[in-house]
Amino acid sequence: MHLRLATPNDFEVYKLLYDKFEYSLLYQLEESDIKPQNNNDESRKLEFDSETLKQIEEELVPTREKFESRIENLAEYRIYIIEEDSEIIGFAELFKIVRTRWKLAELSVNKVASLEMIRAIADMLIKQSRIKIIDVCVPMYRSCEKRMEESGFAPIGGGFYRKEEKQKG
């Protein structure tokens, strides 16, 4: 397995992987995490109006223009393609927070991913140019938290996890 920076030719496979929520390794919950919801007036206070929902939805739709803009700006944004046996199996999407600290916004793989695979991908990402720290925010459910911890990320509070480049010496 190896990483490479995305090119404009990768858009179609990126979109396919992005659109399949079940491929996301960061945000998948286990069934035991999901609790029944009460439909009471308190929960209704958090609803968005239709215009806000439309704006959110439009922002989340991957377009070729957004993709190409992101892959051109390596100083602020990175999309790495994950390949195995010369086949694209996933992608990792990061954006810069400050200096050499980046946020892993998405990690999607089109096959069953083990904790070792997640750890290996994170280890490869931390070795990329100008990346020394990777932060990630996952839903505050035990399965997501456990997945991050067992993949080599340290909890830093509030659903945030961090992986730092190991210092030599």
C-alpha cells in the first residue's frame, strides 16, 4: 500500500469513494453506539431552515472545480490517493491548520479496513512533506474513539485526536 498526491484524473474515483458513506473510516458508528431518539420540543430547536440545509448540502457535494482547486493548493490542502497493487482503494483528505499541523478531514477506503491499515495510512501521512502533526475529530461514540486510539492517535479532548511525527533520537 502506498500514497500519492491526487491528480485531476482522480476526480471520478474520488467522487465515487466520497459519495459512499460506508467507506468513511472516521465517521462510521457501530450499531451498539446508536441510541433511540426522543422526538421532543428540545430536539426541534436544533433544526436548520431549508435555505441553510441547501447551502450545507451544496458545500458537501464534490465537484470537479472544488477538487481541482484543492489539489492545486498543496500549501493549504492535500488529497492523497491510497493505492494497493496498482489499484486505487481510497483517499485521505487533509487541510492545514497551522504550519506543520494538519486536520484529517476524511479517510475513505473501499474495502474492509483493519486497525493496522488505518495505522499504516496515518503513519504514511505523517511522513509527507510539511506534515508533522495530524489532528482528527470523530463522533464522540466509543467505537470511533476506540478506532482512533487503536490506530495510534492520542485523545486530546472533545472528540479530537492527534498523531505526531516521532522525534528521532
